[in-house]
Amino acid sequence: MGNSGSAVKVCTDHQGGINWLSLSPDGQRLLTGSEDGTARLWSTADSQCHGHFQGHESYITFCHLENEAAFTCSADHTIRKWDVVTGQCLAIYRGHTSIVNRILVAKDYLFSGSYDRTARCWSVDKEKQIQEFRGHRNCVLTLAHYSSRDVLEEEEEEEEEEEKVSRDLLVTGSTDCTVKVWWVSSGRCYQTLLGHTGAVLCLILDAPNRELFSGSTDYTIRTWNIVTGEQLKVFKEHQGSVICLELVNRHLYSGSADRTVKCWFVDTGERIQTYKAHKHSVSTLKYHAGILFTGSGDACARAFNSRSGVLQKIFRGHKFIINCIQIHNELLYTASHDGTLRIWDIRGICKRNKRRLKKERSVQGRSSQKGSLSRLFNNKVGCMVQQENVE
């Protein structure tokens, strides 16, 4: 078992549960969105609250932070844009007819998904709706975005003449058990990915490899070719809903209601590690420097050695589910339904992990001199086993 840790700071400004936590691209600020209907802006330099965004008429479901602007969406059916310096509301995006549960900012676009069964595209700089994506039979839960330039060859792009003005595509996952891919310019559905038998809860995109990963309440993760719509693999070992996904160096990490995280080697579809010790659903996860951090419904965050699966530390203090985690400058930030943002020092486990990785490389370097047969035997999954034995 890992050692228990205590928070270096507990931020209690919110009057309701925190539903989401977003880190700015430059790492200077954090944004929390809460059940109390407000969002708060935090500095990563001093961990102080430097902004309080008020105006929504119901709870905030999700938030997104850019360097200069913050975005929040709410059960009041609207999305708001805020100035991070003044706290002023810069725009209100109206049009959805039910709870807006997810937003995504890409280029000059703002995308949103709602319980009204639609996704929408807005101009970031104006309060204008550009496109509506209608076709799902139930609520839209998760979003992803890419450009066809990232995945299509020139001859394939020529086949889509009507879409030449804009090559952007939106991916939506829904409780109707489908994933849909849409042309942003026309709102036309490019692909409907069929195979899941439960709600699609999470998506992760690997555009350079033309792959999309989807996790579902049917206990599976599925891999799709986003150009052809072909289902490539089905990962079936979870015994509960797949809630969250993370993709790192062709390794896919999946957090589930079965109280585990699993690591899969994407190229073969083989499960190579299972991370246990959670006493409730795994609600969020993040990979950092060889360490897998998880947040759970049991109110604890945990740190695992990503290769061996060994639990290195438990972060105790929250009273309810941890909904989101972020990492910056070797500090772990956890946001919970108990209304608090907690900050934890992870320098110790990061240093220990760096020493361990250095030792493993040294051992592997010496063993590589023993001959090419050893190298062939210890590639990919075999290499993982060797590293675990070194530890």
C-alpha cells in the first residue's frame, strides 16, 4: 500500500460542489466551475483566488480556460465567455434548449453538447451560432475536434468538394450509443460509428494515426478508423462503465466504475496492467512523468507507478467524489463535489520515479549488450515485464 498524503492547501471559496477544473495552456491559472453557479479563477503561482465569475442562473457543468478568456456552460442552457483579467462577461451564447454539459474550444470555434440532443458551433468572438449538429436520438455527452488535413490524403480530400471551405470535423458521443463525425462547415454527418450498446461517456482522438477511442456504459472501449468509420478493436476486460480515458505513447489508460484503471497497448489491443486499490468508481485520471494519478468516488486521489502498477501514494482529505484533477509544476490539484480545491505536493514521488526510470534504463542498457536475441524477446509487452522485475 502507498503512503497517505495531506494537502498543502485547501481552497474552500465555493459554496457548492466543483464539477470541473481547467488549466490554462500557459499553466498560470486554473478555473473551477461549481454547483453554486459560479466559476473561480486561481493562480498557480500563489494558489489564491483571483477571479469570481457570476451570472449563470443555475449550476455550472463544465469549464474551459484559455490564456486570455474563460468559458463556462450551465444547466441554465447557456455558455458564457469571461475576461480573465477583469472578470467581465464578454459573451452569452444562447440557443440550446436544455442543460449544456460539455464545451470545447478549437481555433476560432466554440463547440457545445447538450441534453437537447444537439451539438452546436459558435464563433468565439461573437455571440453567434455558426452551425447546429442534429441527428442524435439522445443527449450529447462528449466532444472531440480535428481537421481533415490531419488525417486525409489529398486525393481523399478531393472527394469532399462541398467541404473544401472548411475541413474541420466535430466528433460527438451520445447516450444513444453512437459516435458521430460531422463536417463543421455544413453540419452534415460524415460518419456514424455503430457498435456500442450503451451510452458513450468519453472520447479520445489520435488524429495522426487516424484513430478514435470511445468508452461506454457497455463496459467496453472501442477503437475506430476516423476516415473509414471501421471499428478496429474492442477492449472488453472492464466489469463496469468506462468513465475516462488517457492516451500516452500508444498506451491507453481507462478508468472504470469497476474500481480499476487498465492500461492497454494500442497496437495489439493487449491489456498490460491493472491498477487496483480504489474503493469506488474511477472518475478521472491523468498521466504525468511515468506516474498515473487517479481520482475516485471514494474521495481519494492515488498515484501509481504506471509500469508496475504499484500504488505509491494515497491523497486523503476530500469528503466526496473527486471530479477532476490537474498537474502543474509538480503540484497535484484535485477538485471535488465537496466544494473544495485541494493542492498536493508531488515532488517526492516524481523524484523517486525519475531515479527508478534512470536505474531501469541503466539495467536495460547493460542487458542490451548481451545480444540481439534478448532485445527481440524483450520488446513491447515483454519489455514491460522486464521493467517490473527490475523494480
